[in-house]
Amino acid sequence: MTSKRQNGHMSAAPRRATIYLPPEVHRALKLKAAAADRSVSDLVSEAVRLSLAEDAEDLAAFEERSRERSVKFGNVVKALRRRGKI
């Protein structure tokens, strides 16, 4: 089996992966797929894409915050105490 590359990325053909789910999760997933008239594979792929999108958002937020000034926790607590907030 050979893979074709386009613009440095793998071709868009789906790849097979084996995942192991607890029986009750698999059963619920099969029921959800049937109710939504979708395949289990489609639901799993969508969930993985959504999770990766959340990771990308988190990484972007970390990158943005990396330029912020660092503040020590102890200094924040002391300042709150001085201002009578705690």
C-alpha cells in the first residue's frame, strides 16, 4: 500500500484505526449512531476532530498568554491581603 502526498500532507483518503471501548460505551455509541442515521465511525471521527480543534484553541490561547507578564502567586495573595480582599 503506497501513500500519495499532496502539498506535504497525506491524501484525504480515510485511514483505518482500531479503538477499544468499554462495552457500555460501545453500546451507547451504536444506539446514538442509529438514532442519528450516521455510522459509528462518523461519530468517532467527528468527536476526535472536535477534540483536536479544542486543543488547537488551547494552544493558541497559551501562545497568546505566553507574552504576558508573569506574576507570582504569593505576590497576588499578599496584594489581596493588603487591600483587605482576603
